[in-house]
Amino acid sequence: MTTQRLYSGMQPSADSLQAGNYIGALMQWRNMQEEYDAFFSVVDLHAITVPQDPAELREKTRRTAAQYIAAGIEPSKSTLYVQSHVRAHAELAWILSTITGFGEAGRMTQFKDKSQRYGESATSVGLFTYPVLMAADILLYQTNVVPVGDDQKQHVELTRDLAERFNARFGEAFVVPEPVIPQGSARIYDLQNPTSKMSKSADSHAGVLWLLDDVSVTAKKIMRAVTDSDGTVRYDRDAKPGVANLMTIYGAVTDTTAAEIEDEFAGRGYGDFKKAVRDAVVAEFEPVRTRALELLDDPAELDRVLAVNAAKADAVADATLSDVYDRVGLLRRG
Ligand code: TRP
């Protein structure tokens, strides 16, 4: 049996990734790259669907790529590249947009949320067709599995519909991909507001753990995390969201279950527990941070690695795109 192909990506939307990206995505990707022929992109073309400062976008793109590598995505094993380096993405997105229904795209809940948040005048056509570009990302590589969070599942369903529609109309050009919510990928919540997802767009950053922060800052944020007055380390997402969230984080970085954590801290207070969470997170983040900063110290070398990987991606993407152009009936340049 041939190795299954995996595709995923993340937007270069901040200078540093946060613990939610690290635990929910990067740690999973790192494990999955052993089993799959994996492609991971930094999706800069998706990032510009909302306004970006050009110099900052370039910097965030490099920083995001550096953090992928520092977290253990190996550019010699996986294909780790910048989306805009591979022209086929924009080209296939155009073709797919011609078989996507206007109403179908309009039903995407992320578009509805974002367009409401930004207002009509700031909502671009690119934001509307964002999921079509995401479908192009996935379909160019004949992807079997797409690890994503809940919020992206609808986009992968659209991708499946577009693949099936294209294949039915023009012949089998695409593998129809499956979304997977990776095992052990956990949703991480804000440490100060543990009923909302940890996010770079939180009003205050007091509850957000940044991978590239000095670890002393991370340590302080963990010690100040909101808990409750019950005093026992017990997993109850509804009644004890702060403690449950710290347990999820601790469990992810120490590879232990909630039951094991409850046993470990039975009869001990939150002070002890938080110190253990702090030490485990600092031990996990520190080498990643150090490695990412080292990589960023030598941008020429980082750019070289990304160029080698973009060439690997190009080869696969071009083959799919060329087949698609033929099937659609575009006259090839003689
Ligand atoms: N839209 C995804 C997100 O914001 C990122 C993304 C772009 C992606 N293209 C992809 C994820 C292809 C998986 C596969 O999280």
C-alpha cells in the first residue's frame, strides 16, 4: 500500500504561534508526519483576505515557518512550504471557483462570522472565496487526509463536494479527501477566560501563551490562570473550566490522561498543580523557542530550505493543474 498523503496549513497571522496552535496542530502534525506523506503550508494567500501590513506579513510568514520547523516538522521528511511560492494554488482556485455555487459559498459559517465582524465595506471577494482557495490547496496534492480543527471542517466538506463535482463532470482528476480531527488534539482555552478559545485576537493577552515569549512570562501567566474555589484537581469542563483547561494543557505536554492527572494531584492544592503545569509547559516550549529564534537569525538559510520544499510542492501541484487544464478544455500553449 502506498503512503497516504496528508495536507494541512496555518495562517501567518501573528509574530508567535500560541499554545492552542502548538497543542492543537503542530504537536499532531509532528506525530502524523511519521505515518503520512505530509505537506504543510504557511498560507499567506489566505492571510491577505483581511488587510495586512506588507512588511509584517513577510516577517510573520518567516516566523510561522520557523516555528513549524522548531516544533519538529522536518523539512527533509515533510514538504513544508509557503503557499504563494507555488503558483498552482491561485490557478486551481480560479478553476474551482467556476464550479462553486454562489449560495454554496455563502453558507460557509466562517465567512458569515468574519464578514459580520468586519462589515460589508471591509469584506472582500477574496474573503468570500477563501474556502475555494483552501480546496485548491488540498486537491492539488491528491490529499487523502486533512487534519483540521472543528472550525475548518465545513471547508473540507466543501472541498469534498467540489472534488466529486469536478470528477463527475470532467473525469477523475482528484482524490476526495477526508477531514480528520487528530486524536489527542485538544481545544485550548484562554487562561483568564477559560470558556473562550485561546486566540491571538483576545482582548487581553494575559490568558494567551505565546510559543516565542520569554518563558518567564509564560510561567507567570500559568501561575495566574483562573481556577475556582473548589480546590480539587478534577476534570469537569462545565463546572471547572479553568482547572479542566490546565489539565488539558498538562495532559498534552506530559502525554497523560485526565484520570492520571487526578490521581497525581489527589489531596494536593492548585498551587502544586499550577507549578507542575508551569514546569511542564516551560520544558516543552523552551527548546522550541530557542530553535525558532536560531532559525530566524539566519533568514537566508531558512529561505533556502523553503525554496527547496516549494520546488517539491511545485512538482506535485503542476502535474495536477496540467491534468485539470486539459480536462476543462483549455487550449495548451503550443
Ligand atoms: N483555513 C485554515 C485555517 O485557518 C488554514 C488552511 C488553509 C488549511 N488551507 C488549508 C488547513 C488546507 C488545512 C488544509 O485554519
